[in-house]
Amino acid sequence: MLVKRRHSRPIPPEAEIIERDGRKHARWVSARGKTRTMPLNRRGDRMVQESRCWYVRLRDPDTGKWLEWKGYTDKASSTAIRKLPAVPVA
């Protein structure tokens, strides 16, 4: 399975809260002058940012634990590496 990790960031003090596609977003102008928009979490007190890279997540059939490793920024390329990582034989 391919996933993108998410993490939260504080809302910049100069940001205004707007509604887009039925969800609340923070909109602000960055230090370089670019207008940025990022969705807020359910409580509305932090912004939610997705990683640029895809992560490959598979369940190990022997142990039942989830294994996850970093893929590429391109989803098609990350799909091609969906296999268990090689385990060195002792």
C-alpha cells in the first residue's frame, strides 16, 4: 500500500482562516511573497502537511508487523518498488 505521511504545524500568526471545499484552511503570504494555503486539523488549531514522498507500507507475513520505507515523489515509481526489502541471511 502506498501512503503519504502527515504531520501538523502551527498556524502562522499572520494567517487568515478560510473555507475551501467544505474544510477550513489557513492562508498566508510566505517570506518569499508567495501565497500559501494549507488545510487545518479537525480541531482547527494546527495545519496538516503531507510529505512530498510516498511511503511503501506492507505487512510482514511472518511476524505480522507493518514494514514501511520511503519511496519516491512520483507515485508510479513508488508503485514499482512495492516489494519486501531484502533481509540479509546470517
